[in-house]
Amino acid sequence: MPSETLPRLLGAVYFQSMAEKRQDKVEGVSPQSNALVPKQHRVERAAGEFRRGVPVVFRTREGRRLISVPAETLTQELWAHLAEGAEAPPLLLLTRARAATLKIRLYTPDIVGIRLEAGIDVKRIKSIADPASDLENPLKGPFDTMREPLPDCAAPAVKLAKLAGLLPSVLILTADAMIARNDDLVELATDDIAASEAEAARDLHIVARARLPLDGAENCELVSFRPADGGPEHHAILIGMSGGKGLATPGPVLARLHSECFTGDLLGSLRCDCGDQLRGAVRLIAASGGGVLLYLAQEGRGIGLMNKLRAYRLQDQGFDTIEANERLGFEADERLYDFAARMFTLLGYRSVRLLTNNPEKIRALEAAGITVTERVPHSFPDNVHNRDYLNTKAKRSGHLL
């Protein structure tokens, strides 16, 4: 065989293979799974696509393939293409919390679907998803609410928006011809989302560690963890002498779970007590002889910085912190503690004495496999800016202040 013939044959085989994969998509046949892209990586990629306003395809358990795109990043140009190619009225998905705020009747569990009328524009869609203008424009509707069961990808699609740090509102529509013409869209199975966070926690691993003297605790080591899916990193601060009694494994070690707070930890915001809790924990753990502080990437009780700032705007309108989260479509607290449990396990700890005022942290950590032998109170004086916030946490969330 001439030497120049082999490359041409290999090229022909490659392009034939690609053509067959595209044909598989056109005919609705699921292509073979790509061993180079595990499903948890596809979820992270899909979250990135949502943040960029790029649609993602969901494959339901019945084999249907639906286009989904978050309301927050929707553009008028994209909406025009989607509306033109839709084979049925598109659905706008909202959480029950957001739907209740809009006085929409709740016929379906967890997620509510609204059929969008022909000609609706992006500004109107976003006003339904985003509470920023609720007070100025309180009369939204009437809404054509779905009473029939929603596609099984409805809740996963909204969860993907949350993972992307966006408002939890998504459009879904059937458009097989459009999917066939855009075979580079990320595609997820309905069940991929549900398992993604647990798998990310299980795959968490230590990437780097280094000595890091801190103000109030000079004997410290920073240990950084990364999930295999490329999601946000989490960190642990080991406070005290290496090999000392305070850091002895398997515990119980004095520990604090601290969710990151850009505004409180870095900027010194007076709207919360996070900065006080972080610096106070470092000093207290050091004074007690040693322990561990986990710094978890769960800004705003798990809703993300941008949504936390939206919640602040709503609080300025008179809503408390829980009401603000619910008006945005979130639960009062969206945090998970599987990552924390995995970090303790990797560090060699099975039990902790937990610095917290939040009983839910104790329950969640024990459910994830770490024994809490003692709750150590951890509160600080309030101020005029965070007094109502702390009162709400005590009265409505059961914090022991």
C-alpha cells in the first residue's frame, strides 16, 4: 500500500464515524458514551454552558430529547430561534417557592411549569423569573400553568441552573430538528444531575498543602481540595502544632465548618456575622490547643454570590433573609455537607467537637458519616446592621444564639 494511502483511509474512517454519530442523533439513537468525558464532567460542562447562555439537551427516561436554557442568560436573539423551532408551546419552569410568591396555583410537586404564550418577549420572561421588579410590577399573569406531570428532566434542569449560580428558572421545549442541526450541544441524561454532587464529594482529593501563619494562629497549615469534575475547590486550615494533641486523629477534633462569604470574610461587611465567626474561630481554635477549620465554597448558604446580592436587595425592600431566598426561588438554605465529611475523612478524622450555633449542621454532618460528640457555642455581639438577620436565623431557622 502506498505510504500516502493510509492517511487518506484513516481520514475517511474518521469522517464516516463522525457522520454516523451525527446520524445517530438525527434518528434519536443515543450515541455510545464517551469514555473520555465521565458524566460528572458533562454536568460541570453543562453548568458552564448555562452560565454562557448556551442551551443544553436533556434526554428523558422515555427517550425524549428536550432543549433547556436558563431564563437569566436568555437573549432575544436566542429566544427568537428557540420559539421558531419549538414543536409545542415552550415551558417556563419555576420552583414552588417562586411560584408561590407569584400566587401561581401549585398543581405539580417541586417544580411548576408555565406554558408561554406566542409573542412573549425576553424581558417579560425574565420578569417572571427574577423578583427584582416584583414591587414595581406586582400584577404578573394570568399564567397557563401545567396540571399534567412535567417531563422528568424538569427538576434536574432547574438544579443545573442552581449549580451554575443562576436564578432557578429554566425554559424547556421540544425541537428535534433544531437539536439535529446543532449536534455540538452538551447532552445530559435526566439522572446525571441527581448523582453529580454526591459523586463530586466522593471524588474530592487533596491537591496542595503548605504552612500558612495567620493573625492569631501562627502554627497553621492550609490544605486545598479539588473535586474531579473541575468544580470549585474547598480548603481546610489545620490550626496548631503538627503532631500535637489538638490535631490528633481520629478525633474528636475541635472543628468549624465555615461557608465562604466574600462580603463578610474579605470586605468586613456588617450585614452578617461571618467575618466575626471566621476570625473568631481561628483565634479560639488556636487558644484551645488546635483543631480544623473547613472553608467551604458555599457562598450565600449555597445560592452563590450573585444571588446573595439579589437577596440583599430584597432585604432592603423589607423582606427577611428567608423570604428573600424564597422570592428568588431558592430554599432557605441550599448548602450540602458531603464535601465537609469527605474532607474530614481525607484528613483522618471520624469525629468532631463542632463550633456552631446551627443544629442543622450537626444533623447534616452526622448524616454524612462524621460523629459530632459536642456542640461548642460560637456567637458574637450583633450590630445595628445585622440584628434583624440574626433574629431571623434564631426565630425561623432554629439557630442557638
